[in-house]
Amino acid sequence: MSTDDGFSSDEERKEEEVILLALLLNRKRKIWVHNINKKRNVFGEFHHLLDDLEDRFYTYFRMSEEYFEELHCLLKHKLRKKNTNWRKAIGTRERLAIYLRYLATGASYSSIAFSYRVGVTTVATIVKETCEVIWTVLQPLYMPTPTDETWRKNELGYRHNMKYPNCVGTIDGKHVYLKCPPNSGTAFYCYKKRFSLILLGVVDPNYMFTVIDVGGYGKDSDNTIFENSAFYREYILGKEILPPKPLPGFNDPMPHVLLGDEGFALEKYIMRPYDKRSAMRNEDMKTYNSYHNRARRISENAFGILVQKWRIFHTPIECGINTACSLVKSACCLHNFLRSKNIVTWSECHTFDTSTISLSAVTPLRPNIRRSNTEAFRVREQFKTYFNVT
């Protein structure tokens, strides 16, 4: 069958194939490795700078050389790649160095790529894969699933250091700012008029994360994220973290609680401070708030230490949602890894003040105004009575 202009469909198809072939022939061939990157083993930052760091190793990687080597020993088996006939794989130490430098500086993939003489996509792949390896290897060791023994140790620490009995952890949530995720609508758009995901964490007396939940929508509140988390379903919903026990000097059994800020609704398992206006007119409330806030400062300080250590949190993270979640989870695991090597008592670091830190990419969530139940008010009143008679 012929078309209106007299050409057959076969002739048109052949003409299109000729045009397509001409376009393909005119395309410039992409090089396998850029000339700059071919000199990686000579001029790459890992190869020519690391040996000269000496006393500046900590400043460069945000950890000592000893801990770097220990971390590398834990991760190297899963970081290792096979060499091919085309090229030699990037070594495990260099892969770890690229990841840590990205985390420590918050620089773009391009900046890291130029410094280390590797491709931009190579940096992105290394960061993503190393995040996953760190979570896989370190999470069971330094952030294991909490057991009854974990909660009892937390309670003992808060009882002795903070003078707050029956407290098994302090809980807080922070916005981690992102570059606008594609096709996300307003899900990650928070009240600060920026895009963010939520990092929710329960912190022990040693400033280490007991449990984290990462990836909540920026538009949601602390309480919404908490009630939708796996932690809530596993330990809170219809359950008790630990069996109730009386406060020292009292006879009535009291539940074990988490301490939160105004972003959480008052529940029998979560205590929040009295509002400032009421506390100003009532000395008993003011006394309770002083104990509550002193203990809750542990979680604020833990987030502050995390942000000061890894400058990736000082600016919006420029990667996909899944990679951003993996990045935050791996940073929390590294936080626990490093804290476990340098555990100090509360009295040695209670002067740490997060108000002096520029948390440009990690900010608190807005207050929760949901009405609490009578049992929650009764529990807080019992704690208030205890702190005012002891």
C-alpha cells in the first residue's frame, strides 16, 4: 500500500534507519576512564595525602587512625570488589575514605570525585553501598534490638546520673533537610517551609541511640512518626517496656517511661514537661520540669554530637530519599561505634550545650497539642510528687 505522497511504507522505514545510523555514527564515543581519573594512583587525595596527615588524621576523617583501622577491619569483607580485565577495583580503604570524607564535609559528589580522581557516579555508588554495609555490619553490634536487659541498664543509668527513676530513655525527633525529592508533592514539606525527613531516636544515658526510626515525612509530627514506628508496635502498643515498679520511697507501682519534649503527647509511657506558663506560677511544676529537662538534655546532646561530628547534616542532603535514609542510619551507627570507644560519665560532659551549635539541617519538630488521657496526667503527677518530697 502506498501513502498519499507516493512513497511506500518500506521506503520510509529504510530512510528512517539510514538517518538513525548516521546519527549513531556521528556520536562521539564515550571514554571508559577520563584522563584525569587515570592518574588517581598518583594524584588522588587518598594516595598522596593520607600518608602525610599524621596528627591531622582526626580532623580529616573525624575519627582517629586506630578507629579507622578497626572500622575497616569490620567492613572490608563486604566492601571488597573483584578486579576485572578492564580495570582494577577501588580498594576497601579508599572506598571507606570516600564515604567518611563525604560524611565529614558534606561536600558534593563532584567535589569528592575531583579530589579522589574518580567518577561522580562512582562516588554516589560508593556512598550508597558503604551506608548499607555499615548498617548491616554495625547495627547488630552497636545498635542491637533492645532487650529487657537493655532497658534495665538504661533505667539504672538515668536513675543514678539524672536522678530520674523509672526512665528507660529520652526520645526526640529532628528534621533532616533534603534537596526537594522528585515527585514527592508536599509529603516531605515541613512547617519550616523546607523539605525534610524525620530522624526519631531513643537515647540511653551514654548519649548512644538505643532505637532509631528514619524516613518519616517532614510534614508529620514527632507523635505521628512515633505511633507509626516499628518500635511503637513492638514495645508500646498494648504492652509495657518493663513491668511497673514503685518509685523509691513510694508503694504504688509506676510504669517505666520515656522522656520527650512538647512534640509528643503526654501518655502514661511518655512524659513531657508542664507548659512554661503553668510552671512559672507553680513551684512544684517548676521543680518537676527541672528534673525532666535535665534528663531530656541527653537526647538533645546526642543529636548535637551527631551533627557536630558529621557536617553532612549542616546542609540539605542532595541525594535520593532511599540513599538519604541509609546515610542517616549509617551515621547513627557510626555515632554509637565512636561513643562506645569514648564513654564518659554524665558529669564529665553535662556542660555540652546544643544551643551554641548551628543545626542548620537538623531542627526540632513543632509542639503537639493533642489532649492527653487521665491516666497520663496521674502518672506525671506522681513523678511531680516524688521530685518535690525527695
